[in-house]
Amino acid sequence: MSVLKSINPYNSSRVVSYPQLSDIALTVRLGRAGTAFLKYRLSTFQERGKLLKKVAELLRGRSRVLAELITGEMGKAVKEAEAEVRKCALVCEFYADHAEEFLGDREVETEAEESRVIYEPLGPVLAIMPWNFPFWQVFRCAAPVLMAGNTFLLKHASNVQACALAIEEIFAEAGLGEGIFQNLAIGSDRVAGVIASEYVRAVSLTGSEATGRAVAAQAGLHLKKCVLELGGNNAFVVLNDANQELALNIAIPARMQNGGQSCIAAKRFILESWISEDFIPALESRILRLVTGDPMDEKTDVGPLSSVKQAKEIEQQVKRSVEMGAKLVCGGHRNGAFYDPTLLTGVRPGMPLFDEEVFGPVFAVTLADSPENALELSNKSMFGLGMQLFTQSDVVAKVFIEEAQEGAVFINAMVRSDPRLPFGGLKNSGFGRELSMEGIREFTNIKTVWID
């Protein structure tokens, strides 16, 4: 059986191979998840919360070691990787503290003597997770799934198997019993069989649009609940009345988080025409100050992309857009898996940099001649994950909040995920929600009780 390979993007000579589970071992793990669920579902919120808080403690105590593991497998700057690990601890504590409140019985007044809604766990949940945030994506799904009383099966991206194993070990060390959290070291070609398993009751995927369609088709075929968090092409809209300094301060982290390899990163910079004259040169100056280099160095702002293949894809998207009339202001060079932070102007609908999700450090600028035109351009996307608007007008902000075709609208702030708020999109960005109360209820049986 083929192995799963982890290739260090900063030094491609560092390759680690991980054997895939045999068919028999995979079947055993699936059955174990089903058996463990029968007991774990009866545990109390207090018991589950205690386990999750132990997980949070272990994450904080090992944040640097785990961060280096992340950086070694997918290349992000180690300071960002450490912040990712600490955020995972926060989501564990959040659900440990709030799960009982979110899933408590809800009394409903009807003509019955008693009527209420109760939230019960579903069973083993399969989580298909990506490489770009190899810890956060897992924990933001696992914390609510486990606190709801389900068991968890992780199918992680092939290139971050060391992270997957480390996560499994942390949950085991925290005291979760056998079968409650298990890593499935398998390739994508075996996922359909897992979804079909009698033990798997639901599926959560964070990944590409193409993968989302394939997983949704398999889940639908077997009538399994699924949540899809797919791509994004988030707009960063700056109007003439905006606080320009604030927008500039947020523009860099909004685009450059994880080297631009984030579904919620700002990707299309839509500037109202007057402010663009000052904003573009100021943005270029800040981009040129970013430090590219060894991602293990604390001074590095930008490490390599996850692979040479990923960098080549960005290179082609930029090249095709320039051929169609976009103007390269700075950057635009690739060296192995590195791609320079890049700024282009004159980007229009129809160009790859406008229409496609660009998973790398590229700032694509489009001009709008009015707030109405800016909103129209923002909505001109097949994705709908989130957008950010910079304006000092409450009236304009209200229009964007009501009319933006997005799962999230952030005013004078950067789009980000927060355990306290639901996260997800619409259109080709998927469906369902993660985080907050909505996220934990996704993987429960919402049962109506009527007593007369």
C-alpha cells in the first residue's frame, strides 16, 4: 500500500513517509469509534469539559514544539504556527465552558402538557481536514463534536501526518478513552469507503470546492449529514471616507495570514477611486518591508508556500492576469516554493486574480467608482465566505451588511474566525456552520419531545 509523504517546503530534501492503514486496521478503527460512542455519549458535560481543558493545558505547554512541527510540514512562519496552537487551546476551553448551555433542553410553549427540544449526539463524525491550518482546522471541529458526545475520526491532509499523529497523541494523553479520537492515515482515494461505513454518521470537510462536491455527493448517496467549509475570494473594500491608516494596518495581516494560504484571507482589494491614489503606494511600501526567509526564524514574516506546486499555481494565475491587462507593481517572482509578496493593479472581472481563489501572497487591486459599484464588484464572485468593508458611514455600512452575499461581514476590521461566532459561507463556499452555538448543534440529533 502506498505511503503518505510529508515534504518540508523550505528544504525539499527533508521527506518523511508515513504508512497508510491497512484495510483491516481501518475497519477496526471505524468499529472502535462506533463502540466507544455507545459509552462516551452517556458521559456528562462536566466529564467531557475536564478532558478538553486538559487538552488545552497540553497545547499551551507544548506550543513551541508543536509550532515547529507545523512549520516543518507546511512552511508557515513559526510565530504564526505558535499562535495557531494557542488558538486551539482557546476553542477547547470555550466549548468546555459553554457546551452544556448550547445543548441544554429548550422548553417550548404549546398546547401539550410538556413540549421541548433536546440535542443528542449523532455518533462517529468523520472530519476531512486541510494542510493550511493543520491544528486549528482540526480543533475547531473536534472541540464541539466531542463536547456534544460524538466520537471523532480524523482524515488529515497527506502532507501533515506528523501533525495528525501529534494531535491524536495529545487527546490520548489528556485521558480520552480508546476510540474517542482516532487518526486515519489514509489517502483521499479511500475516503468514499469511510463515508459509506455503517459507523460514520456525519462528515465535516474543510477543503477545496472540487473536494466539497465529491464529499457532498458521497454523503448524500448514503444520507449522512455533512458540513462543508470550502474556498473563499474575500473582498477588502476601502471607500473614500475610510480611515486609511486603519485599513492599511489591517491590509497586510488580512492578506498575508499563513502566507496568503487561507480561505478567509482578503484576496480582492476593491478601492474607491479617490482613495486609491494614496492607498496603493502606501500599500506597496508596506509589502516591500515584509521579511521573506527561513520560517523557523522569528524575524521572518513570509515563509515558503506549502509546496512548489502551490507556488507554480500562483505564478500562473498572476501571469495570465498580466497577459489580460493587469499591471504588476511589485513582486511576481517565484523561487522554488517561495513566491514574493506581490501587488497588481488594474485587475478586472474575468481575470484569474479576480475570479479564482488565489491561495498565496498576492494583492489584486480593482477600482470602483462608487460605494454601489464596490458592493456590486464584491458580490461578483462565485464564493461567499466573508468580506471586510472600511468606511465611516453608518448608512453605507448598513447597506453592505444587508446586501453582501457573504457568510460574514466585518466593518473596519479583518475577517477572522472566533469561537464565539458562527463561521461558514454560502454559494460555492459551502454550507453549514462551525463554531459558536450553531457549530455544536450541527452534529446533534435535534429531537422534538411532546408529552400530553
